[in-house]
Amino acid sequence: MITNSNDLQHIMPLLMAESIIALDTEFYWRNTYYPELCLIQIATTDHIYLIDALSAEINLQLLNPLFTSKHTLKIMHAAENDIKILRHYLDCEFNSIFDTQIAMAFLGHDHQLSLSNTLNHLGFDDLNKDEKMSDWRKRPLSSAQIAYATSDVISLIQCQKLLTDKLKQTPWSKAFEEEMQFIQKMHFNNTQDAPLKFKHHLARLSASARTHLIQLSIWREAYAQSRNWVTRYVLSDQELVNLAKLNPQDLQTIAEKHILSHKKVQRFGAELIQLLHVANTQYDMSLIERTRIKINKELLLLCFEYLAEIAEKQQLPIALVSSKQELKHFLYQKLINPQHMGSNKLNSGWRLQFFGQLITDYAYQQCSILGLPYNKILTN
């Protein structure tokens, strides 16, 4: 176990010289906004290193050059969580990653196939998952925890070689590389996206209440991040909606309407009153548009079923291609508002190449059959 910066500095030249490593993390996530990073596992073809992320004597940012390096391929399974956690704690960037879970999805397996099932499919020994949910904050780690942490990375390098060969036999090798470029940029929630959780409320509220709810939701997200609290421990969703509707002028009004408990009034009341009455508060207007996306339900269902059929013919899980919500944004942009900038993976890259035009043409056909008033948007 590496527990101090001197030992970590000692192995860094060795790791930086590697062309390929396996990478995993263990964390503890209970009642906090961010998970608590407890352990980092790195495997080379010859060694496995367990790095104690909880040690007060270690500077984990010493690892940043390794994660940023384009020379060293980092192999992970379900890389999104690991990248988010490491980016948060180390303030690092990632380059050159290989996600074995996404690779399996491009080979026609479930979009969220576990590492254990991945290893089974590829002919490796099964993992003992007994320690998966154990408390990784405990020190010293038990022998069972150490064995589990080691087993999580021990076969990933061999997996990558097999999966790379298999991907080369499909039309998805370049699409996989493109997806890795997207995954390596993952991070925890942007506070400006917090209002999207309230899209149904925002669509029904008055203009002033909508503005207040946007302000409140962004404030709550930022407060929760700064204190590392679960958002509902700050204020509940319903409390935010009630405050947005009421727009109280003073603390007495909040207390009289019983919107918040006495403890919350004392803790947050003055700050909330000030927030609600800041003049000329600006926010991204696209948030409003993104909450008002409306597509005929029958059309959306037909298009999603058709997209699933295409994905099945291409031997890809539909979840890898698009969610129904992403398809909804795509159709809205194609059929109604070409300037729409909502979440829209279908409108770029391999998804657009293999699926975008097909689903667009199908949507126009169904509009005609259903008699829907969507006009085809002509583009050069």
C-alpha cells in the first residue's frame, strides 16, 4: 500500500514509462454530495499498486501527469464514475482511456454490463464481489478488501487486448474511440443545469416564479457542493417550489406560511430573501426552452421503437445509442426549432452518421401519416 508522497514519487517514472495501465477506484458514498475517494488501484503488466487516497501524507496530484498523458492508455471499467471522482479530487484532465464496459456495449452486450460478467464473457475467472459495498474508509484494509481491490484491475489489460481485436472486426472501432473522447471529459454536475430537474414545474409556473425557481435551484446546488451535502439536506424540491411561488418579502412571511422549519429559516432565511430580490438576475434563457420541449407522444414512441429496431439490426444496445429524452430533443430540433441546443448526442458523430438521418426521414414520414403540423426543415 502506497501511503505517502515519497513512495508515490518513486513509482511515477515507472508508471509514466508504461504504454498501458489498468485503473480503478474504491470510494464511500453515503449522505454526501461527492463520494469519498478511498483507494486508487493501478496495474501494469507486472505490478499492482494500491494507493491510499485517505492518507494525510500523500499528494494524489502527483498522479496527474499520468492521467493526462496521451502516451499511456488507461483501461477502466465503467470509467465515467472513476473519471468524475478523480477529476474532482485531483483537479486533473484525462487523455487516452479505454472503457471495457463501453467496448462490450459496442460488441452487442448490455450497456451497463458488470465487470464480473465482462470477465465471464471473455473467459476470465469470476470476481468475488463480497467486498464491493464494504466500508473502504477503514484502515487497515482487510485481506479480503485488498484481494478484491487487486482483482478489480488484475485482468483489465488482457481484457483490453481481446476487446480491441474484437472491435476491429466490427464497424464500430472509430465510434468507440469517439465515445472515449466524450467519456474522458465527464465531470460532476454543473450548477447551471440544476433547474432542469424542475422542468415539469418550470413549464407550469408564472414567469416570475419560474425565474425564482431557477435562481433557487442553482443556489441550492452550489450550496450543496460547497458543503458536500446531499441537495435535499439543504432544501427539499417542494420547499424550493413553494418559495418560488410565494416570493416572500421577509423572514416573517416564510415563518407564517410554514414553508420552512424554524431551523432552516434561521440558517438560510436571510440569504434566500436576498437571493429572491437581487435586481436584474441573469440566467441562461435556453433553460426555459429546454423545459418546454413538446413532441407528440405517439410520434416519439414510434420513433423510439424504430430507433431500437435499427440499433438491434446493428447489434447495439439502444441505451448506447440514445435515451428517449435525447431522442425527444433531437426530434424537436429537426422538426420544430433548428436552433435548439438541448442535450442531443444523436445530432453529432457516429450516432448521427449511423442513425440520425434514418430517424429523421422516418419522423417526417410519420408526421405525414399522423397528420402532424411539422414542416420539413430544408438544409444545404
